[in-house]
Amino acid sequence: QHGDELELKPQVKAFRKEKTGSIEGRVLPAAANALVYAINGTDTASAKPEREGEFRIVGLKAGTYRLFIDATANGYIDRTIENVVVENKEDSKTGTITLIK
């Protein structure tokens, strides 16, 4: 941070599908303008849901994740889902996550 300005340092992470897994699902309503974070220890990956609320976070190491849904708009409440298990070569599905006000 430099005064009132932030300096972002983007990172690119290469991965092999055979050695990683993913988390996918849907966050509703779209009006919550949510961001989704998969957290495992000090590792964090994120996704911004598409127009219909679908998201997919790829390239995750096998392990147990906490999924944090950050509702950024219109008074919706953040939500956390614990114990999302990711396995190599597998898609972990959360189903539909509905945020409330």
C-alpha cells in the first residue's frame, strides 16, 4: 500500500490436472455480487461466480478446505462452509449456496 493506493502483484500458478482437484458450485442470488475463496492453511484460491452464479476453483492441492463466500453487495451476509474435501483429479461439488440478508 502506498498512501491511499494499492499495488497489486498478480501471480500465475501452473498446475497439472492429474495432481490437483477443484471445487465447483453455484452462489445465489447474483445480487450479492459474491466472491468465493477456498482456504487451506496459508493457501488461498478464489473465483468470481459467473452471471448465473456458477463458480469453479481449479488447481487445488488435495486436502480439506474452508470455503468463504464474501457477499460484497446489497446487504447479503457472508457464509463459510467447512470441510470441503478436494482429491486429485476430482471435482468437489458444493451444490447451490444461497446467501441471505
